Amino acid sequence: MKFLKTFLGYLKWHYGKALNTTFVFWKNILIFLFNFFSIKSLAGNFFSPWKRLADSYPKNFNIKAYLFTFLANSISRIVGILMRTIMILVGLCTCAAYILLLPFSLVVWLALPILVIALIVFGLVLIIFS
């Protein structure tokens, strides 16, 4: 009787409080992934130079110096755009893969008590009939 009461209490916890906590946990992991890849920050400074490497323009007029500075700053911005695009895509792909795996993990979580009982019964059958 005590075992049945404990088992029913476990099922109540597993399909009640633990399931709700699992959904909160999944949401927190998604927020962590979004922040880990800094997607909002990378999108906010998308056109900034790479690692803030930018030359300042010369004070006196020299067309060659101006063109060199413009070219260097443009290359730095292009590298910044490429690197940020790659990181944003990797972050979004990771978040998408995580979201796609959530239904599978939900099915596993819901089937876990049944799976444990089935494995115990299967083990006992193997022990008895072997």
C-alpha cells in the first residue's frame, strides 16, 4: 500500500509540478542560447567595424590618405558584417535546432515512467527465463 501511494505521488509530481518546471527550464535555456550568441547585440551593431578597428581621417587634405583610410574602414566594416552574419546564423540555427528537439524531449519525459517500468519487467523476464 505504501509503495502504491509513493508511486502515485511520484506520478502526480512527474506529470504535474515537474512538467511545469520543465517548461520553465526549456524557456530559460532558449533565453540563454539567445544571449550566449548575443544575437540582439550583434544585430544592434551590425554595420560597425570589426573589433572597432577604424582609422581616423587625416586633418590635412591628402586624397591618397583619405582613400586609404576609407578603404581600410570599408574592409573593416565588411569583415564585421560577415563575422556578425555568421555568428547570428549559427545562433539562430542553434536556437532552431533546440526548438525542433523540444517535442522529442517532451515525448521522452512523458514516456519515462512507463519506460522505467517496462525495462524493470523486461529485466525480470530475462532473469527468470534465462
